[in-house]
Amino acid sequence: ETGVTQTPRHLVMGMTNKKSLKCEQHLGHNAMYWYKQSAKKPLELMFVYNFKEQTENNSVPSRFSPECPNSSHLFLHLHTLQPEDSALYLCASSLLGTGAYGYTFGSGTRLTVV
Amino acid sequence: AQTVTQSQPEMSVQEAETVTLSCTYDTSESNYYLFWYKQPPSRQMILVIRQEAYKQQNATENRFSVNFQKAAKSFSLKISDSQLGDTAMYFCAFMKPLPMDSNYQLIWGAGTKLIIKP
């Protein structure tokens, strides 16, 4: 384990379902991120939370709703998704102001929308 | 626009050979950080090596080394004595400050799939 845990590992959901992805870190980091990874495309930053406050939303559709109750936990609530939302969703964490060390990632949730 | 380009979608080499993955980037920042991440089939994104732009000396981590050419905005990764466990997607990434924030954002390339053959 790397210190960033994501659940579930796989998720299949219908377009009318509501589900949530969970991310948890015990590294003492104070910034957390959601990324979307689609095949043959660069990772896309979705949301950034600093000290549990959202600071970035990269024009993500409202059917994705993030929640950060504290610096250790991050959720991504999903509802009425589209098939093109199928992708690997990666969570990451870091220490604010420490760009030199990059991010620590979880193993992702493979989401399939049917 | 700040971008990262990996021109090799896929590469394949024999075990024990040396392989070099290319990466170029575009930025107007003067101080920044560059990274190579590895993503094996387990999907976990693992940091391989990092380089601070203000350091002229190329970073080295065991069998992994970089060739950092700041003027050319080039950041290639060399893997020596390649092993079967090196098979993975490799991503080049550039770290830039986020506007209105004390945080940083990683800008990613599309990745290179590296296959090590026995």
C-alpha cells in the first residue's frame, strides 16, 4: 500500500444510478486531487482540495460532485453519468507548497457506465 | 499553453537492454519540476524520478537516469539493464504553480507504453 487507498477498485453503474468513489490518505498530506484517466489521453485534473477547501474545478460537469470532509478523505459522488464518463479515476495527495515531490497516487477506480 | 509531449506511443526492447523514452515540454516558467511516473498493470502511478529545473546535474535513481536539456525543453528517461518488471506505461509530467493558490499542478504527457521482452 502506498498510503493512498481508493475504493471500490471496479465499479459498473447504469446511467440512472448514484454511486460514490472514496479516497483515503494517511500520509499527513493537506491537498487532495481527483484525476480522470482515459485511454491514450493525458491525465485530466478534475478537482483540487487544499485543507478540505475546493480550490480548483476544471470545468467538470455537475454530474460529478466532490466532497472533502477532512484532509484525509475525499469522495466523488456520481449521478446520471454518460458512457463517455467510463474511465479510470485516480485520487492523489500532496503537501501544499512542496511541488518538488510530486503527488502520491492511489490505484484508482475503474468505472464503467452502461 | 503549457504542454507535455511524448512522441513514442509504444516501445519494445529485450531484457537487459537500455531504452530511452523521450519527452518535451513547453512552459514560460523559469523554475519548475519535472517527473517521470510509471503505471504498471496494477494501475498505481509510481514516481520513478524527478528533476528540479534550476539544477543542471541530471537526476539518477539506480538504473533510471534523465537527460535534462533546459534550453531545448527536453527531459528524456533512460532505463539501463531493463527488467521484465519495468513493463508499464511511463508518463512524463511537468509541475507548475496553480494560479491564486499556494499549490502546484501536474501537467501530463499522453504516455509511452514500454514492453520488456524476455
